[in-house]
Amino acid sequence: MKKYLAEMVGTMVLVLVGCGSAIFAGNAAGAVSAGVGTLGVALAFGLAVVAMAYTVGGISGCHINPAITLGVWLSGRMTGKDAGMYMLFQVIGAVIGSALLWLLVSAGTHNGPTATGSNSYADGMMLQAFIAEAVFTFIFVLVVLGTTDSKKGAGNLAGLAIGLTLVIVHIVCIPITGTSVNPARSIGPALFEGGVALSQLWLFIVAPFVGAAVSALVWNAIGNEKK
């Protein structure tokens, strides 16, 4: 149970810090000169992952992302039961983080593009958004699988490598979708945002899972020693 709770807490912090940076620290696209812009939001997400990796990584592995959990399961590193429970508690954590952001927004003002930091794509850009989310999730999960491999991985530096990868993924993908590459991160805010965010939510669940599945296949082909 401890590892499930660790995933819940880690995902809550990721959503609270990452989405909170977009809401309170200025427009995520950088249009507000006083805001942190794309780079600031990207760093907030990446550094949140680094912080949680070295906080709960020893307890649960710090997936804090259903797409990563799917990739780890497909790579044969965890059971289906654990994978399902990880995903459940990750979503719960994301909802809690989003609820806290909603309370903060309700209690004052914000400068961000939305009240929850939800993901969305422009009209007519569904294909672009799907490709972006699938491709960048593929890259992100592949780095996770490689750096955390028991024999070929980066050891104690894995958390740093994963966090920095999330930063570069956000730098490219924020202008397209706001960057999800994490179904839980999208589900939580969308439940509070409603409207377009909720109607487009399917893409931010399906595309990351597709990317994660492909990354598992690729890692099994290039990194798995079993024939």
C-alpha cells in the first residue's frame, strides 16, 4: 500500500507544481512578459519529477504517470495488478492536486491561460496534437526505461535524466497541446475545467498510451537481453 500512496503523493505534487506554474507564474506560451514563459513551466514540471524521484523513488519507483507505468508493465518489470493500482492512485493524486489548484484559484486571481492548467489543442489540429503527444511520450518513456534498467541504467542519476527529459519535451510540446505525456496529469485538471478540456481528454489518454506501448516494444528490442 505504501508504494501506491507514494505514487498518489508524487502525482499530486507534479500536478500542483507543474500546472500551478502555468496558472500563477504567467502565460505558459510566454505572452505575458512578467511570466515565466514556456521555459519556466517546462522547468517546473521537470524539477518536480526530479524532486519526487529522489523522494519516493525508493518506495515506488516514482512513475507518477500512467504512461510510464504502462511501459514498465509491458517491459515485464511489474505485475498487472500493481500496474492497475499505480494508475488508479496516480489519477487520485492528480485529482487532489487539481482540487488544490482550483481552491487556490477560487481564493484569488491568476495569470495563466486556464484556471486549471488543462491540456487542449486548437480546432483542426487534432492530428498534430495526437502525433505530438504520442511521439514525445515515446521519447519520455523510453528514457525512463533505459535509465532505470537494472544493468544498463543510470543508477542514482536516473531521476535527474528523467526530469531533464521532461523539461525538453515540454519546451517543444507546450505550444502544441500544453504538454501532457501523462494521462493522470490531464485527467485531474480536465475534471475541474470541463468544456473543451473534458471533450478532448480522450486524446491525452490514448496518445500517451500509444507512445508508451511503442517505447516498451523498442526497449524490449534494443535493451532486453532475453532473446
